[in-house]
Amino acid sequence: MTSLVGNYLHHWPPLLCFAAQSRGSHGTDQRGVDHREDDAELVQRGRGGDERAFDELFDRHSDRVYRWLSRLIGPANERDDLVQEVFVSVYRGLSNYRQEAAFTTWLYRIVANTAHSHLRKRSRSKERFTPSAAELHREIDRALIHSGTSPEDLAEQREQLVRALALLDRLKPKKRIAYVLRMVEERSLQEIAEIVGATPAAVGQRVKHAQRELSAMLAREQQRAEKKR
């Protein structure tokens, strides 16, 4: 049983990268090289009230924010609204951004906070991961096909991903976010600590607890399935 659980969970992280496809690209050539001024200069201009600089930050990073949110909360219908919410927070917080960390690290802190608030609200309202089946399947199929998944494996991987997202939705938000950042995005404990405002040791405990809870949930599901046979 343990080996089956471990093998199943091992395949979740790459599947959870279903959101890797951007909704578009802004200001980069086909190699992904950006020839415009860097984020720090845009931030300085934005602080001075330059609306064009803030618009440029939005154009440059909105797709990235959408992908981050997709991985943290799943393909929820509210992602576009949450992207807007993130950038409202960015706009309001530019004057407090000290540039001690990279802009993208600071931005991810805002994304993680926004995702955490959304997951808490979803948990309190007893909502679970419930996008329409057709919409979810289209999004997953688009990502899996793009990644080179064979038609033979597509249905099985789709089922695994839907199942993974449903079980992740049962984790506490802090544990879920730490798990995704560590196991899906493969960030270091130090990086995650800077993003979520915790110590690396605390982050490690959250990841460990998330893995343990996911394994237990999957084991219970398998036991119920065996009893029905």
C-alpha cells in the first residue's frame, strides 16, 4: 500500500504544472529575451505616479501571476479576478517595496497571500474544487497534449490530475501552498520561507505534514475501493 501511495504522489507534481501555458506574451522576442527596461526602473517610475510604468509591469507579469495562481489554487473560475486583485495590491504597495528582494519574489508574496485568502474563503464556504467538468477537461487536455502526452495516456492522466486537485483542496491553505511551492515548483525551503513569511524549518514541517496527509487520504480512498470489489 505504501509503495502504491508513494508512486501515485510522485506523479502529481509534473501533472500539477498543467498551468504552464501562458495566456499570451508581452514584450519578449521568440527566445523569451526581454529588451525593455528592468523591473526596478519600472517600479521607480511607478512610484513617481507614472501610470504607463505600472501598465508595463502588468503586461510583463500578468501571465506569470495567472500561472502561479493556477498552480496554487487549481483552475478555479476566479483566477482572472484574482490576477486583478494581485495587481491592485501591487499598485498600493509600490511605495513600501524596498527592493531588498527581486521584484518577482515580492510579487510572489502578494500572489501567495492572495491565494491563501482565496483558499481560506473557499474552505469556510465549504466549496471544493468544482469547476465544470467540461471546462476542467479542456484545460487539462490542452496542457497535457502540449506537453507531448500520448492520446493513450491522456484520459488516465486527466483522471489523476482531477483526483490530485480534489485531494489538495482538503489540505489547510498554508500546507497546500508550501507543498505546491516545494513539490511542484521545486523551490528551496529558504525561497518559500521568504515568500510565505515563515522560517525554513516551519515550511519544511508544512510540506512534511501535507505529504503525510495526502498519503493518508489516498490510502483511505484505496481501502474504500478495495472493499467495494
